[in-house]
Amino acid sequence: MATEPRDAVAGERGQRGRGRRPADEVRADVLRTVGEVLLTEGIADLTFERVARLSSVSKTTLYKWWPSKGALAMDGYFHAVQERLAFPDTGDIRADLISQLRAFARVMTETPGGRVLAELIGQAQTDPDLSAAFRRLYSSGRRALAGERLRRAQEAGQVRAEIDVRVLVDQLWGAVYHRLLIPDEPVTDDFIIALVTNLLDGIGFGDV
Amino acid sequence: MATEPRDAVAGERGQRGRGRRPADEVRADVLRTVGEVLLTEGIADLTFERVARLSSVSKTTLYKWWPSKGALAMDGYFHAVQERLAFPDTGDIRADLISQLRAFARVMTETPGGRVLAELIGQAQTDPDLSAAFRRLYSSGRRALAGERLRRAQEAGQVRAEIDVRVLVDQLWGAVYHRLLIPDEPVTDDFIIALVTNLLDGIGFGDV
């Protein structure tokens, strides 16, 4: 029953009571379901079978939209963290970066989200399809959002205009990923604050 | 023949011509062999069998020293790059960081070394033993070397004393790893220079 292709037969059966749900709505529903599983349980128990059952969508439809478990996981994860990892804009780039990076560190260290991402990045090293899906469905989108906020800081005169903000993404979020993937040192609040302070103020003596 | 445990029978056969090699020498020889294979061919063709044959050491001995292929690979890799990735000390931290990071970027992008590390880090995400071996045999040692050079820059008055140099390791080398593991953006020379400049000079306006 759980694996029966529900919406494939919906046209015949009619289902006039609820009507056929628009694809966008079904899609959003699936992504919400996937995100919930990932952030509460992790990736091990995420299967197409289970997502199909939980969201009442046929596996055929799921495979049509997401060709692999990795793609489904990343799309779901992106949507799940979108709100939590929003980039605040209070007009103070220092405060905004620290609060966003804190939220990011919390998801990474206090939910299964950190393991999910680490395992996906890990698998992507020997799976070119997964690597491409990761970038397309997750990291390039996250990079773009961070870049937007940093460019507004440039416009506001808080970050120098000649700085390539793409590099800052690697020196802030990339530095956190580094500690997650190679855990020689922990991700602490002091670390988060130092990331931002080092870049905004510089580590030298300003006598250049 | 290739897999015959050569040094296990060396005692009986005598081999008086060369005599039995000291363990340190044998070990260094194996690590050199492993490093050469990794930096010229990558990790796919690295097997205990092949290393035993190439360095005329029994597999038994190899397994005694390195319990897994991952441990053998990381120890060999650490030694192979030790010289190339040495931390110069000309007294100018800016120039020294740029030249070391350039050498690091070259190994990562122009030799199979980058793939080797990426795959080891990837596998380590689901293999706790490999993760521990990676840190013990590679990353903690590399971190320590970088930290030493950065602390000398603090003593020389080029980096402010209150800076936690461990965070700089993540914002410099960690940022390069980020682009290698999640290749949304390439590792270019401009990127390397920006990493160092952003930190030393700061990205704000210094009016804190």
C-alpha cells in the first residue's frame, strides 16, 4: 500500500473530494517532509519509499523530480534551513554576520543537519552526479544569499568596495565547514566571533 | 613472488650482502614510495600488495605499521608534501603566507594530491577510524606547523597578540579546502592573495 503510485491513478479514480493537488503544492509538501526527517533523524532513514508514504506521493513522481536520494536530500535540506539560515539585515554587518553564523553553527552542531551535510559532501567526492546536485541544489544557492548580504554591506560602506565577497564566503562559512569535516578543533562561539572579527578588523596592525 | 614476505625470511636467508635494514630506514622508504604513487597516480592504484613489491617489504610488516590503506596513504602523503609545503620564514608574514598557500594550491590543483585528500576527507565522514587517522597522521601535524609560523609572526609584531592563530588556519587553508571539496568557485591565484590580504588588512574601514 505504502508504495502504491497514488497520483498515477488519481486521474482515473477522480479523488474529487480533495481534488488533485497542484504540483507546486505537492512538491513543497515533499520538501517539507524530507527536511523534517533530515533535521530530526538524519539521512540514514531517508528513503524514497518512506518519503512517498509520508507525503502521499508516488515513488514515480518522486523519481521524476529528484533522480537520486542525494538530490532529494539536498533539495529538502535547502528548504528546511532556508528560514533558520536567513541572512538578517539590521544594517549592521558585524552583528548580522555573527547572528547568521551562530544560527548556522547551531544547525551544524545541534541537529543531525551537520552530519547530513558532511556525509553528502563526503559522498560527493567520489560521485560527480552528487557533487553537481549538491552545488546546484544547495551550495550555489547558499553562496548567492551570503553574497547578496555582503554586497549590501559594501553599498552601505561597511565593507570596502574592492573586496571580492565570494572569498569571504570561504573565509566565514567555509572555515566552519573545515572544522566540521576535519574536526581537529571544535566549532565554538568564540570561533564564530573570531571569524567575523578577524576579517572585519584585520589581524595585522593596520599600518599598511 | 611479488607478495612474498621478503623481510620475514631475511633472517634465515641472511642477505649478508646488504644486511638487514634498520626499521626506520625501511619505514622512510615505504613512506617515500607511497608518497610517489599518491602524487603521480592518485590513490586508486595504491594497494598494500603494490607498496610491498615496490619497497621490498612484507605485507605483514606494512600491516603492522599501518592498519589500513587510509592510514598508510595519509602517512605517506604527509611525508611526501612535507618539503613542498614547508612554511618559509623570511620575516615577512604576508609574503610567506602567500608563497606557502600558492605551493599548497599547486599541490591541490596540479597533482593528484588534491583528489587524494578530497577522497580521504570524503571517506572519513562515514569512517570514524579513517577520520581519527586523518587527524593523527595528517591534519593535526599540518595545523601545528602553520600555527608555529603564525605565532612567530605574532612575536615579530606582524599579527596582533590577541588573535587566536588556530582560527586563521581555518580562514586560510580551510578556505582552500572549502573550494576543493565544494567546487562552486575555482582556486585561483587571486583567491590565494585575497585570503591573505583580507585577513592581514581587514575588509572594513579600520574605524573601529
